[in-house]
Amino acid sequence: MSTGMPAGIWLTKFGVIVSDYFGRVPYHVGSSLDSKQWRDVDVRLILPDDEFAARFGNNRSSDTNPKLAAITLAFAALGQQMTGLPIDFQIQPQSWANEHYPGPRSALIEIRPAEEGCQC
């Protein structure tokens, strides 16, 4: 982790990299959102069910899905390296995530200037 920038800014930068790769915004969730008593920082990428299945199949467990495990571990390691925080990164299908974890979610986004010539 680079010195001089707070971990929260690095967490947002990590989220931007995840979003740039997947085209979907990841979320900071869990106890570290609202408590000083936390053991890790939960970051979740929630994909539409069909997109999750196309990328990883129907097995949503990174314990038994090697493709999901590889990308999960890679992004968790990147997040930990960038932020210096114990990042728990997971990718979940949307319907399952909404059913099991309806709690608050904080989007890890960064406001960027519009591209030159953009008719946004």
C-alpha cells in the first residue's frame, strides 16, 4: 500500500479496478461499514444471475468452483495489497445475494470526468 493515502481512498481505487474489469460496480458491505469492531473488509461483486452463470457456471461456491476461486483469490490479493486491509472479496449471483444479504451496500465508485466529445 502506498503511504500518504488513507485506506478508504485505496478501497475506492480497488473498487474502480474491479468495476473496470467486470463492468459492474462492487460494494463495500458488512460490519466494517458501521462498526469499529470488524475483522475484515467485505467487498462484494454482485452479478446478474445469467452473467454469473456465463462466467462461472451454476456453482457459486469458491471452495468447489476452481474458476471462481482463482478470480476471487486474485482480486482479494490485489485489494489487500492496494489497501493494506484484510479484504474479503466475493462474487455472488444477484438473486442469491439479495435473498441472503439484504443489508446496506456502499458502492465503490469514483467520479471521473466525461470523455472529451461525450454527449452524456
